[in-house]
Amino acid sequence: MPADRFTPLHDRHLGLGATMASFAGYDMPLWYQSGAVREHLAVVNAAGIFDTSHMDVVLVSGTTAAAFLDYAFTRDIGSIRPNRCGYGAFLREDGSCIDDGIVYPLADGRYGIVLNAAMAEPVTAHLRTMPGAEAVVVARPSVPLGKIDIQGPLAFALVRTLFADHSLFASFPYFSFRGDFDLGRSDVILADGTPAVLSRTGYTGELGFELFIPAERTGAVWDRLIDRGTDRGVLPAGLAARDSLRTGAVLPLSHQDIGPWPFLNHPWAFALPLAADGSFSKDFFGRSGLAGAANVPYTLPFAGFDQRRVEAADSVVLHDGLPVGTATTVVSDMAVGRVEGRIVSVASPGRPDGFKPRGLACGFVRCDREFLPGERLVLKDARREIPVEIVRDIRPDRTARKALGSVVAVI
């Protein structure tokens, strides 16, 4: 279906010669002239700049907003500390996933929710069916937002160039943020006077930030980031690199790796409120559906032994020659390779001298039983079969959680 939505950076993408495609109704860049492989490697070695203005934001306010969201969202809202944000999911009554997202506690008992592209309307409609919906306000931000993600080891140095006052970086741990999605109330101001929300989050597994600004200012900020980073190997990056990077970081794609099946038996158990004994530590919408779910398939990360791939949509997963499931995501992470059986990244401190990764196929499979790390499976489509190994992690030595104080690069 042709795209009928455009981000504030659409003309910039065309000017950079991007290959465009429709994604969730938006005309988005798949890759630029540099190509998806170079963009992927730029994020691991330097930084990539992504247009993520297609993402949706919803605000929830009211005196009972905290209790309301605590029931509607899988994560324990009360456990999210000030200036931190939390990843979780919105479930249907049967425990299947409508969408995943990140909740940001704001001042005065308000909350911002960052959702996937085109998901504000279905999630808002869902929230308005929740108990207590009549006592809260669920709305979009009053000012249209643009969003730029800066991801990679140089992200901190690059983002810092946007600010005259660097004091907000004095303490900025992973999954923390500064600012307010009601931009008129935000105390985060760029050097050019643009109000913003700056969040130390991302979808690549590498050190990075997500920047929310008024849509009308997005082009000027994008241009400044591109200009400042070009000489340091920073590249604009499209959806293809975003997909391969998030897969190498073992992060799910909504409606593909998680979706209309019970939100269980997957690598993202941290999105659920689990007690030490594995029971649910709070009540939430969809809990009874999860508790009563039977024969739930297992979603498991895998890595191949070279970069050959199969088509996920046409694949079957084999164990001892018998079908046991299908693949949900199959990509190649071109920043990794195997050294004596061990997966090594181009950024791994202990990589061998002269290490040049050739890339590995990787992704997720949904199987009718659990397979443990180290167990071998075969992925098959109409063209080929490839052997793969179930793993706990894919791209090692990622930088997302690295302390900003250890980043000394200057741009």
C-alpha cells in the first residue's frame, strides 16, 4: 500500500538520495547512498542518525493516572524512579500484545507514552475501555513532535553539541530522560532555543539518545547533527540498519516478534512484573489471560554461522529434520563474526588483531517447545537451508549501558 504520511524530514531523505519505502503508512528511508551495511557499522563504530518521527506519543493525565496506567501497562509504574522511564507492553484480555512502549513519568502526575508507528489511535482506544478511564485524560501532545535518534559510541559527543548548558549530562544513566512532552513546560532547551525531551534510550543496543522536538524544528536540528558528525564517520541511517541493529541487540519488533499471542516465553520477561518466584507481582490487564494460557510457543534468539539468510515469512524451523516452528525475524548483523565458535563484534575489546567481521545471520524463531542456548536448529525456505544456534545474546560488547563519563570523544 502506498505511503500517505510523511515525517518532517521527508525532503531531507530525498535530498540525500535515500531509497524510500512505505512503513506503517509513512514514506520512510530504507537506506541512504552509503547502504545499509555501512550504516549498521557506523552505529557500532561511530554513530548513526535516524529519523524516528513516525513513532507515536500519547499523554495520560489526571489525579488517578498512576493507578490507571499501573493496571493498563505490564510494568510496575510505581517502581519507575524520578527522571527514569520504563519499557513494557499493553495487552488484550487474553494476554496477547497490542503494542510495546516506554512510559515516562512527568511532573504533576502526568505520563508520556512512546509507542510504535501509527499505534496512538489503537492504544488510545484500548485505554479508553480500561476501568477508571473516565477519570483520566488520554490525548496527543499539543505541539506536533519530530523525533531524531542518535545512536552509537559518538552519540554523547554529538548530542552534546546541541546544548550550550551541559549540566543536564552530569547524571544521565541508561533509561533516564530530561524534559517534558508538553514542550511548553520542558526545562530542556537546545542552544538555539528549541524545547526538547532528551531520553537515553534507543533501538540499537548501542549508546544513544532519542530527541523529541517541535516538528517544525526537526529539519534544522537534523542538519546540524549531520554537519557536525560527517567528518567523524557518522551517517544518516535508515530502517534496514535499524532492523539489523535491534535484532543483534535482541530487541523485538512489535507485530512481528511480539503480537497477537500470549506475551510469554520470550527474551523480554523484564517487561512483565515478575516476583522472584516467577509469579506476577501486581495485577494488570491481561494477567488472567497469561495465567490461563496453554501451549504458548517459545520465542528464542538465534545466530547462524555465516551471513546467509532465509526469508522469515516463508521459513520453517527444523529440529532433527522435523518442523518445530517458524522464524519471525531473519537479518544479518554485519558487525559480528565467529572466532573459534565464539561470536565476536568489531567493537569487542578482546577481538583478534585484524578481525574483519563477515556478518552472521540472526533473529528470532517461534517454536512449539523450548530449546536451550547451544542447541542447533535448521532454518529452511524455498531456496536454502541454514544451520543456526540458539543463543542468549547476539552482538556482544554493546555500548548502550556504558557510563557517559567513560566516553571521552569530542566533536
